[in-house]
Amino acid sequence: MYHYTESGLDNVWLESGYREHKTPYGRGVSIQDTEGLHELIGESIVSAKRRIIGTELRFLRLEMEVSQRDLAAMLGTKEQTLRLWELNRKKPLPGSPDRLLRALYQDCMGHNPSVRRMLKKLADIRERERTDACFRETPTGWEQCEDKTDYARKVGV
């Protein structure tokens, strides 16, 4: 059996699906279907009935091809917090980020980016200065004005 530490996880062993060969630098290993293997590893992580730990978080993040900064924003935390979660290799994630990461990973790997798109949009929300909202009633119902200053200019206020 081959201890597949190249995944970044220390608990992955391969019974088959790899080939050992000699190189000028020593023993080499080739994996026939790395992409399929990584999909299965990711699926086993998110379907496990235990909380995700730091090494698994990093593995999933890399598989989703998301930066620490972007994933932190999607999970509603700071980049430094996410970095600490990854560094604390054996420590489980808190409940809400754990559940959200599972949903995000499954959605992302299912090639249906609706959750990822929504989280990306939410991550892009910045604290903005509160502005007044303007609404008007029309014969077909209520609608929002462009903004209060445009409305005031149009009606001469």
C-alpha cells in the first residue's frame, strides 16, 4: 500500500491505482487518475459524520481552487482565522463554518455553482454608508426610485 501524503492529508492510503518506478532521484510514484481520486477523497471528507479538521479544510479549499481570502469571506470569517484553522491541522472547525464548507464543496464539485455564486456575492458585500431609499407608487404598483437625490432633482425638491 502507498501512503499518499502528497494530498496534504496524513490518513490517505492507496491500495491500487498507482505505479511505482525508479527515477534518477530515487523511487517515484505515478497515480493513474488523480482527479478522480481527489474527488473521492473530498466526498469522503464532506460525508463523514465528524467535524472537518484543518488539513481537510485546506484539501477542500485547494480542490475548489479558492484562495484563503475568498473562502474566508464566503464562510463569513477573516482570512487570518481561516489560515489558523488550516495551520491547526488536527483541530475541528466550528459548527457553522463546517456545515457551510460541506455545502459549498458539494455544490462546487457538482458543477452547479448556485451556492458558490451566492456566497461569492455575499463575500463581495462591503460595509457601505447607509443611504436613504426612495419608493413611489405607480398605476402598476410600487417601484424603487433611482435614488433620493435623483428623485429630488426630478421633482424639483
